[in-house]
Amino acid sequence: MKKILMMAITVDGKIAKDTDQPATWTSQADKKMFIAETKRVGVIVMGKTTYDTIGKPLPGRLNIVMDFDVSQYENIPGTLEYTNKKPEEIIAELESRGFKEMIVGGGSTINGLFLSQGLIDEIWLTIEPKIFGEGLSLFKGADVDLALELIEIKQLDNNIIHLRYKIKK
């Protein structure tokens, strides 16, 4: 299974100013691509904090929400599923359900968790023309030293660039 980390970031590498900031700061071009790619793949994995900033399941794809205590949530099978499983268990389950790809969609702790365990194959970044200075980094808790190979550069709009990297293994 191909595991893709897909995020929009500022020029200074931030994914949000704080944990409560919704992704309303990203461009329409990024939103359009995000919707198309996550629907194409069919599944997105995110943390509870990221899900809370969205506020509802993203339609047309399976939303897997990671949290420590899932007993308080109600699943909507095939649409919204909460899990406290480890990343490798989530991947195995998705493979058994027939998924060929998955998208990891944040936040920084979930991104760091998957990356530090070697469970990301590609990193797709939309670089938005903004600077936050302070804020949430792309990865939290990932003490890694990885080499990347640029596989695609795409200009989404006048000021917006989308980069796709493969993690060299």
C-alpha cells in the first residue's frame, strides 16, 4: 500500500498557527486538489484535533480518526471511523479492506508518528504564500534524518506550488 502524507504548509513550514485553526487559510486551488486526491484514494487518516477543526466527516471517502480513547465516539462505518490502533495496524486493516493507497492528513503529531515509524512513502506539500512565524510544524515528535527525491512540481495557481517527494529508502 502506498502511504502518502498530504499537507498544505506556509513558506516557513507551518501547518497552522495553533491547534484550533481550521484550514480556511489554504487556497481554493489546494482545496480542489485535496478533495480530488482524497476522494480518488478513498481514505484519509487524521488525528482527533485535526478532525475537530474540520467538524464533520469529509464526504466521499473514509475518514479514519486516531485518538487514545475512542469509546466516547460513534462510528459511521465506511464514512467516519475512530481508532486507537497503532499506525501499522491501521495500514494492515485498510489493506485487508482493499485500499491500495492511503493519505495521512495531519496534524503534526500524527504526521510525526507515521514518519518516525517509516510508514510514509511520499510527501505531497502545497506551499501557500503565507508566513505564520509561530505555529505548528509539519512534524512533531519525529527525530528522523531522511533523504527525499523530488518526483513532481506543479503550479496550482499564480502563487501556489505543489511538490511531491518520494522518501528514499
